[in-house]
Amino acid sequence: MTTATMEEPVREPARPPRARRGPLPSIRRSWDKYWYAWAMVAPVVIVIAVLVLYPLGYGVYLSFTNANEANVAKNIGAFHVGATYHFVGLHNYWQILSGKDGDFYPRLEWTAIWTVSCVAITYSLGLAMAMLLNRPVRGRLFYRLALILPWAVPAFIGVFAWRLMFNSQYGVFNDIITKAGLPAQDWLGTPFAQKIAVIIVNVWCGVPFMMVANLGGLQAIPGELYEAAEMDGASPLQRFANVTLPGLRPVTSTVILLSTVWTFNMFPIIYLLLGNNTTGDTDILVTYAYRKAFTGVSDYSGAASYGIVILLILVAFSTFYRRQLKTQD
């Protein structure tokens, strides 16, 4: 009689635990594999770090201090005067957001009105011009070049041309209305007139971008959709509401976001058109921050705090805007 015996499985000798690889070998492997890509990206990273990240970091640092023209380091002849400003924490932000400085919320209100007005008008006019130029009309190429001219002209040249036209003594607008028997107007003399003027100039500069973007979007909409809608008896207004606007939605969402950010920070239009000929009522947040930093006794910490608040407002708006678009998809 034989008894069956079960053979015990042969156990392999235990392997020593693997040593955890630190970040240095992985970085080295990445460099060995992608060194060419890193070399191509490095100049861009260096430029961004020098021109964007360092000024931003230094601005954040100044916003937590009380630095101004009187207490920063300076050289007076052969003598060096050291900096005497100190850390104040969130004091500057509290002064701004609580309204104690008395300037933030009036400037924010006008900045919001300025941004909404300019974006709404430029988009409406740009879309209207794009729809006109999307039709087969004679001389369409000439009209396209003529309407894109304000975008091709440097901003400071266009603004100074408008400044001459708004001149109360020699401007073309006053020449036109005086020949019509009306009294000459001081187009840039009052805060209300200045606000209207800067909106007009900014719309003139912004319409070509909106027109080109919408024209590209219109040409991407299939013509079969319009033919099907027309066969179903849709009126021109219904075709516009149910075919054109939905087809332009990807373009519209992008250009409105870009235009909002650009207009919110549109420094050159207001500064070059009005210069110092303003009581401050026409200043948006970015021009007011500039005046705090470079007029009178320069308030560097206050200007830096305004800059960071502007950045946070735009980041919050962009995040909210993109989330709203995703919920509607």
C-alpha cells in the first residue's frame, strides 16, 4: 500500500525590496529622453520668468508692505539711502476692499460699465459687418481691407488722430457742427463727454477684431443648414436666431472672453486720449493704479495692491465664465 505525498511548492528566495527612486533619477531620465524639447522651451520659460513671473512676484511682495516714494531705497548723489518700508500684511487689501480708500468701488463701477458697453457695442457692430461682408457684394475685398484698417494702425496713432478730431478749437467734429449752424462743443472737457469719447475710440479700435472673428465663424457654418431652414419656411430672423447664433457660439464665447479681459485692462486708449486732462472720474482701475504709482508721491504698495486685485477679478470672471459655458454644453 502506497501513501500519496504532496510535494511542497518550491519557494523562490525573497527578493530584496526595491529602493524607492527619488525625483532626481526620473528628472535625469526625462532630460535624457526629452532634452531637445527642454532646450527649445528653455528660452521661452526664461523670458516669461523675467518679464512676467518676477514682476508679478515682486508686485505681490510690495502689496504686503507700505512702500512709497519716500521710504524706498534711493541714491542721492554719492549717498545711498536704504529702504525703510516694512511689512503691513493685508492692510492694503483691507483698505481697498472695505472701501476705506474711497476710490476702489467708484472706479470698479465705471470699469464695469466701460467694459460691458465696449464689448456689447463692438460685438454687435462686428457681427453686423461680418454678415454684410459674408454676402457676395461688389468690392467686398476693398470693404474688408477698409474695415480692418483700424486694427492695422498702431493704437497710439489712432488715438492721437481721434484726439485731434475731438479738439475743441481745431477738431473736425467742431468744424462740421459749426458749418451746420450749431455751437462748438468741448468734446473732452467734462467727465461725461470724456467717458463717451473713450468708449467711441475703443469701439473703433475693437470692431475689426470682432468682424474678422465673426466672419471666419460665419464662413464655417454649412450652407445646407440655411437651405434646410429656408425650405421649412423659417424667416430671416428665425434663421439668424436658430442657425447663425448657435453656429457662432464657439467663436462668440472666445472673442467675448478675450475682449472682456482686454477692455478691462485697456490702458492706452484712456491714457493717450485724455492724458492728465481728467478729474479722475474717467479712470478705470488699471489707469488709476498707474496714477497711484507714477503721479504725486508714488504709492508703490497701493498700486501693486490694485494690480493684484485686478488680476484676481479677471481670474474669477474667467473661471466663472468658462464654467457657465460648460454647463450650457
